[in-house]
Amino acid sequence: MFRMVRHCILDALQQYIDVCDLNVDIDTEIAVEPPHCKNHGDLYTNAAMVFAKKLKKPPKEIANIICEHLLKIPEITEASIANPGFINIRVNTDTWKLKIGEIIRLGCDYSYTNIYQGTTVNVEFVSANPTGPLHTGHARNAVLGSVIANLLEKVGYIVTREFYINDLGSQIKSLAKSVYLRYQENFGITVPDSTFTDDMYCGEYIRDITAALAEIHHDAFIGKDEAEWLRPFCEFSIARMMDGIKNDLAIVGVTMDLYTSEASLHARGMMDRALTKLMENGDVYGGVLPRPKGISNDEEWEELPQTLFNSTKYGDDVDRVIQKSDGTWTYFAGDLAYHLDKIERGYQRLVTILGADHNGYIKRLLAAVNAMSHGKVQFDVRLYQLVNFLENGVPVRMSKRSGNFITLRDVVDRVGKDITRYMMISRHHDVMIDFDFAKVVECTIDNPLFYVQYAYARICSVFRHYESVFGKVDEAELAICDTACITDELEMELVKALAYWPEQVKAAAIALESHRIPKHLQDIAHNFHALWNKGKTNAELRFIDRNDKESTKARLALLLATKFVIEDGFKIIGVTPMQEMR
RNA sequence: GUACCCGUAGCUCAGUUGGAUAGAGUGUCUCCCUCCGAAGGAGAAGGUCGUUGGUUCGAAUCCAAUCGGGUGCACCA
């Protein structure tokens, strides 16, 4: 219905003007939506006013043309113009009700719109350093990334979910050293905590790695030089940490398609490739950077000549160092290499999910991708605000090194996967979340997720009741049953809400905003609960009428469609629907 | 100092990417099960969309200032 109106608008204008000159994206630039005020009809569009600006013609003239076309569509019963150029549309009731059968036939495919037709997109998310288990901040990243990936698939993208492993650098060495210290303890060598320097890791999980190491290698590395044990300890620690991270992801329902390691990029000479690529553009030069404003005057700062990327040309605040004065690569060089790797793998679009603490990093990443892909790859970085973790209103301090942090596993163990996922995505990614353990646990009843779950459980309950009266439900039969008895205002509102669902999924995908999905599910659940309660006072609206199988089937068809849409929404956000909640 | 984000009902947040009379949940008040699940529903009350200008048919939304809060600002990863 929504698409039909959009295409009709496009057709209307094509007769009078060359639409190519307008270059309008009919899916994103005009609104075709249910109006806030019901008096305005079923749908409204602002198309006439949008085009009025582009064509420099009066909105009402354009509105007239569009209305004429809309009225040629048999399903549209009314199309009128309101000041200053809104077009209000009414659609035949039977046409709305056809959606019920359509939803039952299509199931979860109902919300699929192939507007991006197989465009390839890489969604990089989590990418936690393999120096410890995932914590609460990663939980938001993981859930957000996975839902965005699901949404992109809904609009026709071919999605690769990717995790970047930072397995080079000083943090990994610190990890290996920490493991080595604990390893010694397995053989009676006491290591006081003071041996651990600030940059080392002394969480309990280090002992888990150590125990496994000692079992395999026994005391082979005791008393040996660092040069001998550092490399194997790095490799072993990373492998163990990544196993743990993969398990952590699994318990929040996240599966990656690909893990790419920084070390492998290094081994393939990707840093050099990236440097060469930028040199070809003339974006590399040797120079000296000014002292950054952010570091205090007490700190040392040497002005040394280095290899720089001219990132300011692409909107960055300052140019960035690729190679230090001693010729070694910077961390940013690794990211250049990684993003060149992604570009060369042929993705048409890249999406990266990062925590708010990376906000200073976005501009240089955008500059890098823009420069290396010659502006041909669409690149979106989504920042999410940090999760404020509270225990009865008191903020929990977390430090990765001391090992004093709440892990993702802790959260899932206490509140479960579904509540964790729902909490992490039900708010806009730009807004901070207060995640209070005590509240989340004690207020599960108040959690909006349960409101939707309850609607779903009630629907399932009706189906159980139906089967005890009329026998097994035949879904194919429901898909084609006569819906003439569906006439009540609340019933029609539910039908229209279901009809609107694919549009909402599409909009959420285009905006990369996962929080819209739970919001719309709540709206649908609300429509359903209202209808349910109306049946309490008005017996004619009850779903099951023992004396009238035909109208019972029609109402069951509506419920089945509602059930499918909730299932679809839950699938997108990765939550399991509950058949019963007793 | 500077970059990015936030500021909407007592509280927690939406607001479909500039649309019509700004909406939910929660809390307060009043009602609704002889009944398919009351973990629900109907209604009342609650607002200078931080502030001030600007852009236009039209602004919570865009722009410029400004106030308050958050997160960052390496040649470290």
C-alpha cells in the first residue's frame, strides 16, 4: 500500500516533468505515513510540498496532479488536499484486510523489502581487544551491531558480520607477561601482586589461561628468557581469550561471519599497501606535527619528522601519523591496512559500531576510507553512548586491568539474554543507558519487553483455546478466510498497524536505528491488548465464538498475523517469544 | 582550549529523518473481569520541547549563539 502510493506519486510527476532532473529517492525523501490525527484519513503524504520546493511551483497545483493519479487506483477511495499542501488518503477497508492473508502467507518475509538488491555491506562490531572477557560496554556494541546487521538484511543487503582482532601491540605483550607471572605460580614460585605493573592484567581469568598452559607445557618455560616464552605466550593467550570472547558473544546470541586479525594484515604487508595507495593519491608527506592541545605542558613532546596522512583534506582536524620517525607503524596504520583490506574485498558499504570513547577517531577513519576508496564506498560509523552500570543506584567502577569489572556473562547470568538484549537496544544509541542490576531484576514485570511477550503469550493462549474447541489450526485456511466480520475500530487499527510494519522496519534499517523495532512492537502489543479488553465488555469482539466458526476463524487470522509480526520483530532483535508466561 | 553526543510531562524515554492539535511507560486520581490470561484496558491530570535569535508555507527536528551535563583530544593500543 505504502509502496503503491509512493510509485503513484512518482508516476504522477513523470507525466509533467523529467523526473531524472529531480533525482528523488522515493523511498526516503517523501513521507507516506499514517497521520497523527485520525480525521485526516488512513495515510497522508507531504510529497506535493517536497516537490513544490524542487519544481518551484505552488504545492496545490502539484497536489492536484498527484490526487488525480491516486484516485485512479481502485483501492483508494479518497484523496483530498489540505493546507498548505498535504494529501490525505483513505484506503478501502477490504484492501487493508488483505494484509492479514499476506502476512500469514509470507511470515517473516513479510517485512522484507529488497530496495538495496544485494548490495554488499560489512558490519564491524565489538572488536574488543583480546585481553579479557567481554564486559557490559561490549554487550551494547554486540547487540546493537547484530540488530543493525539483521535490519540491513531486511532491506536487501548481503551482510558480513565482522570482528577485528587487535592481536598486535603492547597490550598483548602485557597480557602475555601477566600470564607468564601467574604461570610461574603453578610451579611453586610465589609472585606478589606488586610484581604486576599498572599496564598488566591481574583478573582471575588470567589464572584460567595459566592453568591450561601449565597442563600442556608443564614447566618448559620456567627460568627461560622473555625472548623464548613471549611469542608462544602471546599466541596461546590470544587464542584462549578469543575462545572466551566467542563464547561470550554466543550467550548474547551474536554470531560473527568473519574474524580478521591485525597480525594477519601485517603478515600480508597490508600496511605498505595502504601507504602506497595513499601515496598514489598524493595524500602522504613527511612532516612535523604541532604539539596537541590535549596533552599538558608537563608531558614530553618531541617534534620529529614523520610520515603523515593528509587527512585534513578529507575533513579530519589534524593530519595523522602513519609511520613514526623510527620507521615503525602507528596504530592508525593498522586501521588503514584493515580498511583497505575491507575495501579490496569489494564491499559497497561499510558500517562500524564504536563506543563513545572512540569519538575522536571517527574523522580519521572516514578520511581513510574516503581517500583509499576514492569516495566510492559508503562508510557509516555509529557511536553508542556508554552503559552506566549501577548496583542499587550506586555506580559500579570498572577497570579492565585490575580485573574488577562486570562481565557480559555476569549480566546474562543474572537477567538473561533476552532482557540484556532488549535493554541494550531499546534506546537510541546516542543516549546513555542506566543499567541498574537491582532494578532490571526486580522490575522485570515493568520491562516493556514483557508487555510484548505478554501479548504474544495471550495470542498463543487463544490458539490453545481454539484448538480445544474446534481442533487443529490450519494456517493456510486462515490465510484465505473471509474477513468480512472484522469491522470494529480497534480491529482495524490493529490491521493498519500490521500493514505499517514493513515500512517501519525499512525506516529503522535506513537510519541504522535498532531502537525503533522494540518501540513499534510495543505499539502493536498495545493495539492488541486494547482489543482484548474491549472483548471483555463487548462479547461480540471476543476472538472465539463457539457458535460461529467462520467469524472465529477471521479473528484468528488477525491474531495469527499479529503473532507473525511479533515473531518477526523478536527475530530482528534476537529475543525468544514466550508461548506461556504463567 | 577544542571535537562529538545529550537536554522533551514529577521520573525513564519516543517523536518515522522539516509536517497538521508534541506522544508512550511509570508515579498520582477515577473507573473496567459471572467473561479468550487484570502481568491488562478506558479516562483525568501533568509541557515556554534548556535559553535567545535566524532560515520558511511550517521547527522539538535545520543554522548561529548561549547555558547545563557526558565522552574524547599521542609519536598508546
